[in-house]
Amino acid sequence: MSNKAGVINGKEAFMLNIANRLGRKEPLKSAPTNPVQGVPDHYKAIDLNEQEKIELFVHNWTALSGQVLIVQRAEAKATIAAYLTKIIGELQVTAASLWEHVELLELGIEQQLQSMNINTVPWRVMAVQDTATDLTNNEQSNPTKWSARDKLLQATERCELGIVYPDYVIANTSTLVLQAGGGQGRSVSLLPSSLFAIFPAERLVTRMGEALQGIRDTHPLNIDYPSSVNMITGPSRSADIENDLTIGVHGPGKVYAIIIV
Amino acid sequence: MTTIKTNNKDKRSLIGSGLQQRTEDALADEFLRKAVAFTTDKLKNGRLNAMADIGDWEIWRERGRAIRENTISHLDYYLTQFADNVVNNGGNVHFCSKADDAVQAFLGIAKQHNAKLVAKGKSMVSEEIHLNHHLEEHGMEAIETDLGEYILQLAKETPSHLIIPAIHKNKQQIADLFTEDAGYALPAETKALATYAKTKLRNYFLESDIGLTGCNFGVAESGSISLVSNEGNGRMVTTLPKVHVVIMGMERLVPTFDDLEVMLNLLPRSATGQKLTTYISLITGPRKLKDLDGPEELHVIILDNGRSAQLGDPIFQEVLNCIRCAACLNVCPVYRHVGGHAYGSVYSGPIGAVLTPLIQQDMKEAGQLAYASSLCGACHEACPVKIPLHDMLVHLRHRKVRAKLTSLPERFAFRMYEFTFGRVTLYKVATKSAYYLLKPLSRKGLIHRAPFPLSGWTDSRTLPMKPKQSFRDRWSELQNELKGGMKDEQ
């Protein structure tokens, strides 16, 4: 669904000035014929098979301190459950948020979290009773702007683990590509301190351009692009204090990738 | 214990204090000089590794240059396409010619939402227009959320590097600033300091009314704003507050996603030596109807502020190709010695020396920056989009001379120089007398101290003594030697 169109202020004079400076009487109406576009041909021609893409992803992701688990499709449900249990124990997770995603549903992630007594926050409109319990648990003596915000957002902010199912994964940089929209909340990969991403090997692409092309192809109308596409390459980091590398500044500091083959 | 000399002056109003003074301040700051040299080396080596990693760097660079060139020379087309797509996706666009127009546009949005707290991602343009100062005046609080920028905000200083803004602050100074802010003692340890900032800033993210960011590249074909960051503050301020405002220079575009891929390969590699930054967000409009998070409103403020004056200029148009990676800072021998504050502008290093006088249209004060260069050309070599910065610096000096903005004695000196060097007899007399004039100052062939105007050189370096016999004197002798030598060989 598209948004109502916004407004533009001050375009005509601004654009006329640019056109004039560039030696035109009025702004250019037709697309320039691009002399070059996109990445160099030799780079575009790099063609990796699935095994090579997995290896490249694992190499890059672990170099950034990310963890990887490769699971067979037939055993995916049980193996991921066991791994998730281990991680939750290590990180002492009490609350987890996850995308409302058909693949995560099939893997039974939500039920598993609930069976472990983890406060589970799936990315969907919260039921009234959830909202009610949430309020009693977190009564504030002095209300803030944040306390008046959406309860789903507030609940997600209290989670220590976020679980997502990337739309694309770029092998040569080890980058998760997450499109926001519907059950795919952008907060899930941002607010918790650890990130758990599950994806099948066929979602791996070699380079960024393939993911961008995929997004373009699946949104043929210019008005329905996802409001946000986030590319995530490893943990949040900073070198702003005396060049010392600090991991986990605002975004997740621990990142896990589970590849289903 | 050694004490390290540092400079704690309020550096917000730098342009008033003069290039000479700022340079002397920087040179006197021992920690700054060491920190700048260390960081620039680290970033430079990272860049060299990242260039080798992708291979065929010259092909990438040329591609980057060609894309920027195409974008800028058809800016009217791409900017129209970009703005239309932002609007079609539900965002609002404000075109602003002058810095003050952009400030007013922002204040208008803030007023409409009764905003009190603005959480800022990294935005060079907001510093260019001194937005924080204006927000303060209107009773609003603006919080810098990039860790380095946050440190500087507490210290009331300006960035000294485009990528690592608090390059000149040591841990103890940061601990002191955070201790004062917290009201309890914080140790000078990176982990503890980062954790304090993280907790403090988290609350600002949650409570702010407006998230403000810059834009690394706008994508014309989709109307997307791309933002790169490592800490994740850019994502926070574009996810949590109900209103997102982007302030961007009008040149900050690429035509397509394909071109974006090229620029996103060039930018992090050139800036920090990373293959990719941790986060790259492509933001297209405010949240869509089915979304459960993200800002409800998106405003894109597109600023000219002296940029369009470079369009169509055969020499300076290319400065608009800059992608703000700071690779030119890291290789500049002058920047490495004085750091960013000496440039007295939000943009420092070679790119700052070119951009600042052009944007401020000020050849007199800011124009002095063109002399803060050895013209070695390392900046051009490092630039991922091949901007000939060293040539531009020469042209800026030329402009300054043409505008008669150099000092009267300097102009007189160069007249004399022209007159003397144009006449053989005068030239001979002048070079001979120079020897006798300098002789009393020389010890073992070197001049350590000399009166004005030579003191400009000898204050910081030794000058080799002029030999008694000049090259011209020796020429006939040399010619004979040369002939003799050639005969021997035959």
C-alpha cells in the first residue's frame, strides 16, 4: 500500500538556477544517456556457486566476530532449537522479539521461546491483554514521551534478542539485507543487544547489486518501495574513543547467522 | 608523570581567530599531533588494504568519477527525479538556496510538532548551517548521537576529522567530560565510557521528537536516502522518533541503485578501510501503511548554499563530486601536522581548503586555506572520485591574487621578483648580492635564524646557504666538462 504523496517547496526557482548554471534555459526533461552505469564488468562477471557463497559469507562474517551455524534442511527445526537454547542460556536472555514471518513460524521459533518461558514479542499488533499486562508491569511514576508510545515498540526495546529472516544475504561482504514492512519490523534488528538471523542458502547473492536488483524487481512501482531497507554487516561498532574498537554501541553487539542448506 | 599539553579553548567560533593562530595552537598541542598522525596512518593503511582487497582500484575510481560527473552535469534532471520519488513515497521536500532558508525550514517543521528534543545522526550539513545554535536559540535541545560528536558536544568543540570527529581527545579528557555530565566518577576506560554514552543516548533516542540525519547518497530512481554508519545511531534516529528530517547538500545524489553499489564500494573502503560499514540504511518515504514502526513523517531539506555557483565552472565544478570519505585528510602532510581545527570550518583537510572558501564565497579569510597546502598532490591520488584538489588550490591562490586580496608588501615583492627575473643583468646582480647578504647569517652552510622576511622560513626550518658559485656561473665550466666527457667515450 502506498502513502499519500507529500509536498515539494521551492522546486522551480531552485531547479531553474541549476539548469542555468549548467548552460540550459530550462531544467532537463529527458533522461541523460548514461555513459557508464553500475559496477565494472569484471566485478559483475564474478559468478560463485552456492558452496562458494556460503564459504565467502562465513569467512567475512566470522572475521567481524559474528557466529555461524550451518544446518541441514531436514534437521533444521531441531538443530536451530538446540542452538537457540544454548545462545539464550549464554546471553541470559529473558525477552526476545521476532519477525512475524512464515518461515520462522514453520520453524516453530515462537512456540519454542514461549516453552522456555522467554517473554516473547512477535512483530504484530499487540493483543489487548498483552498491552494490559505490559502496562501493569511497567508503571512509571513520571510519564515520559516514550511511555506514551506504541506498546509493541516499547516491548521490543526491552528485549535482549531479536530474530529475523533476511530477504537477501550478500556473500562478499557478509551482509544481511532486511526489508521493513508488515511483520518485518525494523526495530527487531536494532533495539535488542543480540541479533539472530536465519536464512536458507538460496537467499545468498554474491554482491550488493544483486540484492538491489531484487528489491527493484519486486517493487515495480516507484511508490511501493519498502520504507526502509537495512543492510547489516556484523556487530555495531565504534572507534571514536582513542581508536579503540568498541563492539555493541547502539545496535546489537553479538550477531548470529544460521544458514539452512 | 608526563603532562601532555592540550588545548581546552572553546573552538566553536574558530573562523574569527585566524589561520595563523589556529595553526600555532594545533602545533603546540602534543597529544593532538600524535593522535592525528596515528589515526590518519591507521585509516590510510586500512584504505590501502581495502583497495587491494577489491582489486583493479583504478577502474573503480574511474567508474566513481564518471558516475559523479554524470550526476552533477545533469543535476537538474536527477534532482527533479529524486524529489518526485521522495514525494510519491509520502515524503516532503524543501529546496533551500541559503543556509538560513534551511534553518527556517527545519524550525517550521519543529514548531509544527512542538518539538523540544532533536536526536541527530551525523550531519555535516547541519554543522555547515550551524543548526544546533539556532535550535538552542529557539528553546530546543539538539543531541549529537554519534559517539565522537557526542563527546565534542559535551566539550563544546567542533569536529577535527570528517570520519573520526573526536580524534584529538584522549581517554582521560573524555572521562572528565562524562564524569562532569554524570555527576559521578567514570574511569578512563573505553568500555566504561562507551557504556555510559550508550545508556545516556538510548534515553535520548526514545524521548526525542525529531530524528535528524544527513544523507550519504540520495538515489534518484527510487527517492531513497542512503545512510552509512557503524554505531547504529543513524538507524536509531531514523527508527524511533515520529518525525525524520534529512538535511543534504543538493549534489549528494546517484542516479540508480547500480551506481549506488559503486559508491558504497568506494566510500567505506576509502574512509575507514572497511569493505562495508556495519549499517547501510535505504530510507524511502515515511513508514508505509502496513508498517508498525518507523517515522510517521519524512522531510528532506535540500541545500544549495554556494554549491550551484560551482556548476558550469570549468575548474571547480568537480569539487561537487566529493563523497566526504576523508581519504584526502589522511594522506595530507599538512593535515597530519595540524589536524582539523586549524582549518576553522566543518570541512577540513585538502577538501576543506577548497570547499570552505567556495561555499562561504569568502576569498579573504577562508581563502587563506588555499595556502595551507604543500601542493604535493597526495590528496588527488587518494581521492576515490579523482578530484584534482591540488590544482584547485593553485587556482584559488590565483583567484585571491586577482582579487587583490594578498597583502601590499607581498604584491610589491612579487612585482620586484617579476621585474628582476625578467632582466639578465639585474638577475646576476641580485643573485650575487644575495650571497653576500646571507653570508653573515650562515654557520656551516646552514642558516638557522634570519630577520624578516626570511624568518618566515627559518622560524620552523633551516635554510641552506646559497653557494658562492651559482649554477649560471658554473655553466660554461660544466659545458666543457660535458664535452670532454663525451670525447672520452668516443
